[in-house]
Amino acid sequence: MRKMEGSRVGVDQGNTEIFSEFATGGDMWTGSGTRERRKTIRFAEPFRTPPVVQVSLSLWDMDQGANLRADISADKVTENGFDLVFRTWSDTRVARVRMSWLAIGELPNEDDWQLF
């Protein structure tokens, strides 16, 4: 469990297309084996410390001819943003993916001290 200090908690959220490769013939649609796409997300305002980030699929356009395989995550979470990550493997063919995200964390406070 993460315990947050202070009285200011912020929530930021979004819904972002990670890729669309059906029309362009990208390797998520035409390839096989291990494949990955990342998209950097910047928060509307910085958090005081790296927030907790939850990700989910909001659009998943897949070919029905193979098993559906996906691994989604938030990576490199900082006070300013993070990377949305979509991975697949084997013969799975993915035309496009959109992911939703939710970040919850402490916000800076005017009483915070910055020592140099």
C-alpha cells in the first residue's frame, strides 16, 4: 500500500492512441514475434512524487486468425510523466490500440521546502 503525505492529492487521466498500423502495413499488423510500442505521456502538471499509474485497453483491434496476446503497462513513471507500453508476441496481429490511463499522486504544496 502506498501512503501519501500532505493534503493535496491530484488525479490526471487520458485516453491515447498508441498505434494504428493496419492501413500502413506496420509490423504490429504484418509481423510476428516479439513487438513493442511505447508512447510518452506528459502530465498536465507535475506531481510532488511519482504517482501511481493504472493503464487499461480502451480499443483493441485484432485479427481473429491467431491467439490474442497483449501485455500492457506503465513504465518509467516520474513526477512529469510516463511511457504507455503495449507488447505482443508470436503470430498475433494487431491493427490498432488505444489505451486509457489514470494517475493518482501527491501534488506539490507551497509549504514544501527546496534545499539546494
